[in-house]
Amino acid sequence: MEISQVVDDLTNHWRERGVTDGDVLLLHSSVSRTMKMITERVPTFSLHHLLQSFVTAVGQSGTLLLPLFNFDFAAGKTFSYLSTPSQMGALTEVARGDARFARTQHPLYSFAVTGRDAEEFIRLTNQGALSDDGPFGLLRRLNGTIGVLDLEDQDSMTIYHHIEEVVGVDYRYHKWFESQYIDARGVTETRRYSLFVWDERRRVRTDVNRAGELLWQRGRYLGDRPGVDAGFRTIKAQVMFDEVQDIIVRGKAADYLYSIGPDSNREQL
């Protein structure tokens, strides 16, 4: 089979599961199983081809984002806009090195972005990693979509924490970090940024797969669960926001969003 045919087939597969032409798509991904299935048939198929299938799926008028999250800044290490790697998997590093993509500015929660709305994302100067004036808020305002490739909610859906910040939950708080930042021009300066982190004193830990199951039961996810076919699903960012906000407002966060346990003595960002 020709690589171009595989890319076309994948493009159609993503679109059948909720990606539309002109979409603003935030993609979280685990690629090992999908790549294994494809390369067993087409050994020359690469991550660049997989990335292209998503670029093609959103179309020439669409926008594609991938997370380039890296938490070293929170440990006092220097962030370089041009060279700090992603800690979010192989496909995100391919996007970071692709000339079509640019990077958003936050040193902890940055994104690789290409397409129609890329400049709008790149111009964001949010200090809060999860704040409403950052990429997650813009994604909602643009009626964007979140796509997840073969990952559980627990390992992918960072937007849960954006929603927790916007709603104002009491089990997280704003924590500030300061370190060196090297911008796109090579200029180094000291900068401060914040994260809405768990309250360690309460021994809280992320536990959102229960919320994910609720979203499946309510028909909010479109596509396949992890491990089924390519394991790709989508949900509109605003639909996600409305559902999780409802959980919080009804006082059900402890039932669906977090647990109390011994693992929570380590900080979870």
C-alpha cells in the first residue's frame, strides 16, 4: 500500500470520529500501538506521515495544536523557546521540529500550532498555564475540538484542570515559579509564571477516569475507546467545559475528578 493512501485512510478515520474541515483541533496522543499496526503493513510509514494525516484532517482552513508541555521551569531550569523539548511524547516532538508549526509562549504548558488561527495562539501572553486568557480558553472561544489518540482521560485531558481553575475549585491553588527564559530572539530574562496546582496538604491526587467514563455514558465522546481500533475519540472543548463545570458546581468533584491518597504527596501539575 502507498503511504499516501494510508494518510488518506487515516484522515478519513479521524473525520469519521469528529474532526471536521476547518476545525481547531487540540491533539493528545500515544502513538506506539497505532504506529505498530501501520508499520507492520507499510514499514516506511513514519510519525511525519501520521502528523500529516491530522494536518490534512483539519484542512487548509483549520488549526492543529499539540502539547509541548515541559515542567523543568518549575524546577528552576532555564526554558528555551526554540530548544526546550516536549515531554508529551514522540508525535509532539515531530511537530515541534516541523517548520509549519510555531510554539506558544508559556514555559510549562506550551503548544505546537499550525494553521489559520496559529498567530492568535502564538500572541497569547498568559502567565497562568491553565488560565482563561491562555490556549485552553482560546480553544473554547474558537469552538475547538479535543482529540485523543489511544490515551485514557487520566493521561491526556489537561483541560480538566483549566476548567477547575476557571470555576475556582478549593482543592487547587495558584503557585508561582520563577526562572530564566530564553525567547525566540535569543534574549534571556527572568520570568514568573503560575500553575493551578493541587493542595498537597489535603493529599489530593488527579483521578479523572471516572469523569471520562461519565462522558462516554452520556455520549459526549465520539469515536473509540483506548485500545479499540486506533483508539481515537473527540469532544468539543465547550461541551467538555460544560460537563465538568456541572460536576464541580453540583459538589461532585470528589466523585469524579480527584481522590485522597498516599500518591498525592508528590506535586501534580
